[in-house]
Amino acid sequence: MKTRELIRPVPSEEPSPGQKAQIARRFGMLLHFGVNTFGNVEWSDGMIQALSYQPREIDAEGWVKTAWEAGMNYVVLVAKHHDGFCLWNSRHTGYCVRNSGNRTDVVRAVAAACEKYGLKLGLSYSLWDRSAPAYREDFSGKYIPYMLDQLAELLDGRYGEVAELWLDGFWDRPGADWRLELVYDLVKRLQPSCQIGVNHTMGTPGDRPVGQEERLLPQTSQEEDLLGRFPSDFRLWDSRMCREDDPKLYTLGGETYYLPFETALCSREGFSWFYSNIYERKPFLPAEETAAQCRALFAADNLAAINLPPDVNGRLVEGDVAHLMDIARRLGTARI
């Protein structure tokens, strides 16, 4: 039987249609929400009980409406963080909203709100899953198929178009273990226009353009690790900035690839992704500082997503919304 050839990125020194559409979105919102919200932690180990997740409501329409009012063009929902808790009704694990204190399929709710307000839907999925026994017991034989099955649930069309997929938690294992070539192929078969990026892999101020060095990820020296972090469609590194003259062309194996850059920015000081009982005591980062970062990214044909975590009531924090609108007015993007 002939083996089907995997879909891979096409080498190019120009952006693809999917990359052009991504670059045009420019400005988005990142949403961290889940069991960590109720455990008062940024990361957890998969041991927080699903029933502890019990928001009073899921104000997905309010989240997306706020993004629209700020002039954002897409939303990225963290569908699964490193703890493994899924914000959709996954049939591959019991650690999901189906067995929680609020059974709302959050992915579905956000997808519906994005359709209503005309924003594109993006999803973030942690490759690292601290709740899955297969992750520890049989990574290649059981966990990789589990991971692919979950990604198929998110991308098979039940939630409509998914414009971006962020893959997080990559650093927990050697790059080649993740079989990203299988992930890329699966995503492109299900959603050909979906742009794929791996967090913490590409894009630092020291990146060099093609011709200056024959490596895709200049901060890494091991070719085997480089190959493990590719294929992808864009560079992604949360809270990092690229150079003002950001190089878009990178080489691997003698081929050249065009790779835009995207970053996620916190609203408050410290490692402030999830809401917690101390979150609102953390000072805001200066609005003009964040606006200046966004301007630099947009000018270089790159993207910025600002994180706004819903609280235990399933609503955005009023101070975060006001701060975001201040940034939006400075950028001239506000729609109200």
C-alpha cells in the first residue's frame, strides 16, 4: 500500500494567502480560563478536580464583544492548558467541562460569539498534558494518537473555521518526539487555511535573516531540535518582541520559508495569564508601553494578542476592559 505523502509548508520568500490573511488581522485577544482560574495558580499538575471548575456563567459574548469594541480582529481561546483540562466536551478524556461544575462547551460558545461579531477564532492547545496517563506511560504509542484525536475534535468543523492554532508546552520533551509533521498534516487536511505556530520556539531580538546563517531558529544550535520544531506557519513567543526590522525569511535544509511573528502580551505585571485571588492586586503595565509594542509589531507586518483572563464568574475584569480600551484608543483601533 502506498503511503500518503504528508502535507508540509511550501518554501517561499513571499507570504502565502493564509499568512497574508493572518498578518491583516494584526490585533487580537488571548483568553486564559480553566481549572487554574479556580485553583489560584498559573500552572497546575492535572490534579485539580474538574468539579472545582464552576463559573457562574460563561460570558463568551461579553469577551468577544469587548475584543470587537477594542478593534481586535480575532480571539485565541486557550482550549487546553498544561494541566490537560479541556474547555470542550472531549470524548477522549473525562478531564473536561462535561464533568465539571459548569458543563458549557466554552469553545462552542466562543466560536458562536466570534461568528456574531465577525471576529476570527483561534485556539491554543497544550501539547504537554499533565493529566493524561498515556503521556507518562506510552508517549509515542498512545499519547501521540490521543493528541491527534483531540486536535481533530477541535478542527473537524464542529466549531466552524479556526484561523490560528497555537501549540504550547513544547519544551517538556525533545522536539522530534512531538511528531509535529503529523500535527501539521492533520490540521491542514481539516482546515487548510489555519495557521500553525509553536510557542517558545522562534523569534528573539537576535534573529538573523536568511543568508546570514543556515538555521531556522538562530537561538538553537542543535539541528535535530530545529527539525523537531518545524513545520509551522509563523513564529510565536509569548511576551517577547522581535526586532524592528524583523526578518521573515528563515532557512532549514537549504529551503527558505517566510514566517511572520506573533506575540501575546499581559495586561498586568508579573506572570499574569490566569485570573486568581491576587490577580486584581497586580499593577497594570503602562498602556502607552503596550501600545508602542503593538505599533512596532504592526509596522513590521506582525501580530499582537493581549491577554484578558475571565474571572471565577466567567466575566472579564472591569479594570482589564478599561485598560484595554485605553490601549485601543492610543492605537486608534477602538470601535466605540
